[in-house]
Amino acid sequence: MPSVHVLCWKECLDAERLEHQVVIVLDILFATSTIVYACSAGVDSVWPAVDHAEATRIASGLERCILAGEYLAEPVPGFASATPLTLGEQSLRGQTLVYCTTNGTVALRNAAGATAVYAGALLNGAALVAHIVREHPGTPVLIVCSGSVGRFNLEDFYGAGHIVAHFMKYTGYDTNDAGTAALLLYRGCDARTALLGSRVGKMMRQRSLQHEVDYAAQLDILDVVPRLRDGRLRYC
């Protein structure tokens, strides 16, 4: 029976145990939601960087790109926004995005040794799960909540419940206790309430960025599936 396990924060990820597993990385506010959005807007690829220094190095080797990101929820000077809608105010189609965040892009890089690594969000949950079931039948799936520098994040755990709920629609999948807890949260609460009630959601609301949270709270509106290969994400 294929398993769908949930890790509550990226620091629990054991790189030596990723072989023969599919990993879904979640950073709902905002790294993976932004990556999914950018792919839907037509970017050619997204290079996830662990910090702004590495992002700058990656960008220096590219002919042209957009540098975007944040560190500890603060904008990086000279970089474009890390949030979906504000980033989308500039033309993304055909562009290469070099993107760094405190948690989500770090989790993506740490998971690179898995059989396959995907960026997941509430925005693309249905398409992502359908793709994995089709392309990786029977392969164990690990959902990694990025969290926040070793802390539990409500929005990522809610996102894990959304993904687990989609897997449960297919015959034979089982989950661990964390996956069951995430599923119960998802079934008992709507997305907007969960995201706006989270620490990051409250902070975004204080910064008059509630519209970014509202966007990330939408379920299954995009059918892009970003996969990490050779250091960069491209949509399937």
C-alpha cells in the first residue's frame, strides 16, 4: 500500500532516506504558492536558492533573469517581491526566475535527492496529486511542510491536509498520524480562516497584504505542476 507521510517542518527531513520517494514541498505563505503562480504565468524556469547570496551567484551565470525573494519575511534589497500577486505585476512569460526564501526554497534544495521533487500549494493540489498518482504509481510520497526556521506553521500543515485529502480519493493510499491530523484540520476549517489565522497570515494582514493571503487560499485553481530537475523547477 503506497504511503503519504507528512513532515511538520523541513528540519525533520533526512536527506539520506529520500531515495525511492516522491517529495512535495509546501510553503503556502509564500514560496511554493509563488512558484506555482509564476509557472502558471509562463516563466521558463525557477531556480530555488538557499539565500540571497546564492541567488546572486546563480543570476550572474544567466544571460538574463528576474531576481526575487525575502529573508525572515523582509524584502531583499534590489530583489523583486517574494509574493505571487506583487511579483506578477511584472511580465513573467518566458522569463527565468531566481528565487530565494527563508524556508521554502531551502526545503526544495534539501529534498533534491528524492526520486522526484514537486512544489505544491493549495492552488494546484488536485493537478499535482493526479500527476503523481499517474507518473509515480505505488511510490511513497513525503509531504514536507517548510515551517519557519524550525517552527511549526499552520498554513503549511493545512496545505498538507489539502494534499492528503486528494490522495485519499485514490484507492490504496495510507497516511501517518501527522497526515491524519492535517486531514482533520483541512476538513474542519476553510482555507482562508486557516491562512489568515496563522502567524504569517496575521503579519501579512498587518502589512496590508491580505490580498496575497486570499490569493494563496484558493483551492485547485491552477493545473501547473512544477518539478525540480537539475537544480531548477519547470512545470510538467
